[in-house]
Amino acid sequence: MLVCSAALAVILATDTTRTAPDPSVTITVDSSRKELVLTAGPFDLPNMPPMDEHAMMDRSMSHDTPIRHFDWPIEGWLRGFELEVRDGQGNPVPRRVIHHMIMVNFSRRMLLYPAPERLFGAGTETGNIKVPKTIGVPMEPGMDLGLYVGWHNDTGKDLHGVEMTLRVLWTPKNQNPRPVNAMPIYMDVNLTVGGSNTFDVPPGRSEKAHEFVLPVSGRLLGVGGHLHDYGVRVRLEDAESGKVLAEVKATRDSAGKLIKVSRQLFGVTGDGLKLKGNHRYRVVGEYDNPTGKALTRGAMAHMSGLFTPDDLSQWPKIDASDPAYQRDLVSLQVKKPGEPGPHGGHGQHSGH
């Protein structure tokens, strides 16, 4: 799944094994722990200079792995993930060597963009995520999933024999009471579907914003976000009233370098933040660049979280003929029906 020369070895159940030519990636179902365990590697990661300007990501310096597909094997609800990285001697490797890890669901569309669903993701500043068993993302057997990773090893030394283990937590279909359907929502300040979401940051304080119309009504249960160095916060506004509805803030060091981004949880003590269908909203990213120079394509800013639609049947459907959808498949290097496809690429960095 994650190596150019690797094929996929998938173990779909404890007793049943399906093996591809190269066992560099395995996926196992641990029914007792309710975990889908993906192990990928080994990888050799050369040391790289710090990414003071994330434009290096666009110059193919991120060691992006090709996207590889597997079928989701379980009927139930996805409710979180745990991620760890170890070297060839079994020693923990800093999570920051993973600039981004993205899981794509090609069987469902994103809410706001005509592109395959970004099921979940993690960035340098993202920790493990787990939600209560009372909510979860509905999943069906046979859903076409794909995973890719953007590596950036700035530890000061080459890393050899690195393995990544991703434990995806799920709730079975017979859970009682039945979990509430909570769908991924992704709101980017500068996303071009099938293209980049990076943007320039001038010296001093600045903002980048994007307005959108929410297709369906529902409740926002919680949000996190992704920023680069010198990022201040990402906020969600009602575009018609200007009211700030949600925000996630960056924690930075004395030089403005990003340490982490906060989360805001609405569904812990209540029903969530009510959002209206066919209503205009705005997502805004704020930066404070102290370097005295513009950072060319040096920033990203987005907010992502869980959204419970009032009527799941109204969720936008995939339109395979949409040019934007086709561009996104190309950016992900996905084979089109009836055509041999390339193997590689990383598309936009969605869903951190």
C-alpha cells in the first residue's frame, strides 16, 4: 500500500488470508479488540532539512507514498485510530516524521467538495483520535479505501527499517443502542479540488478565507484543524451574520513554529453546534509571519471534524462525470474505469 514496488497483502479476518505478491503491507481484523490493524514497512527515510517553507512539499521532497487500495471488511461504525512509528530495532520514532497520513474512501463523496471522502487523517500536530461508542462513521463491507503517507524525516539522522502501525477502531453493527451516524466534514480556506491547497503568507498578520453553502443541515460534534508554522487559528463563521461559530487555535514556540492545534468539542455536553442547510458559512485561516519576507506557498489552513446530518439520505452523491471529481482522481493517481493507471501521487493534503 505504501511502497512503490509493493503490492498489498490483506488479511481480512482471523481465519482467512488473501496474499498479494509482496507482503510489505498487512491488514488484519482483531475482532476481540474491535480493531483493524494496518502495518506498513519497512521504509528507509533519509534525513531531510527542516521544512521552514512547506512549498518543499510541492517539490516532491516529502517522500509521499503511492496510494494503495483495500476493501473495508466490516459492517459497523469507525470511531477512531491510533498511530505509531518504530524503527528497525523496535524503538519509537517521533510522530513528526509523518507530515500527513490520509485515508480516502472512494465509495462516498465529501460533503463540501465533489471528491472522494477523506475519511480521516493525521498531521505532524495531530494526536490519536477516539470518539465514544455512541457515535461513529457508518461503514459497509466492500467500501474502497486507500491510504497514503507524506514522510518528512528531520530528526537529524537517517532512519532505517521504519514501520508504521495504524489501529483503526470500530463498533460492530449489533451495538445497542445504535450509534449516531457522524460523518467527516472538511473545510479548507484554499482548496482546489484535484490541485493544491497551499497559499502564500505575506509578512505580518494575514487571513485567508473561503465561503461555502452547506448542502444539508445537521450538527457539528467537534472539530480540529491544520496549520503550518506561524499559523494562529482557523475559525468557522456564519457568512451572513459574521458570527464566529467555532475556532481551533495554534500553540507555537517563541519563534512562531507550530507545536499543536487545539480541538473544540460540541457534542460532549450537548447535541452539537447546529448548522443550517442551504446557508452560507465561511472558514478563515489566520497567520502571523515574523520573518519579514513572504512565504511562497508556505501555508495551509483547514478545519475538519464530525458532522451529524439531519437526513443522511440527502448526503451528496458521487458524480463520476464531474470534471473536478476526475481531476481529484488524477491527483490521487487513481486508475480510471477501463484504463491502466499510474501508481503514485498524493493529491491535496486533506483531513488532517
